Amino acid sequence: PAHADALALLHTGGLSESRAWRLKESLRGLWSYRQRAAVTRFFTRWYASAIRSRLEPVTQVARMLKRHADGVLRHAQHPIT
């Protein structure tokens, strides 16, 4: 219920907030892949969407993740912290 209220607030708020939320949530899908090719393909598509969003906080995170892509790919393949 609390999450539903927050989501409803985002939908009534600006379009940019809901786009940022959608991109953040879609990135969670990255962790469901274990094969390097699948992780790479997912991240490449997500990164392109994030950069095209023209939302500065989102593009900053996308660029940071790209700089650390080797670690992200490694963690997706071997989820050991």
C-alpha cells in the first residue's frame, strides 16, 4: 500500500520522474541474467535508453555503471559480494 501511494504520486507528478523510476526499476532485470552475452546485451540496451532519457541524474548513473562495466558483468555472472 505505501508503495502504491508512492507510485501513484509519481504518475501524477512530472513525466520525467516516472521515466526515471521506470529506468531504475528496469535495471533490476540485469541481475536475473547469468550469461555474459545476455548481461552485456541487456546492459547495452538499458544504457542506450538511460542516455536517451536526457535525465541528468540517470545519465550520470548510467555513465558510472559503464565505467565499472567489468565489475557489473562479473557480479552478474558470479553474485558473490
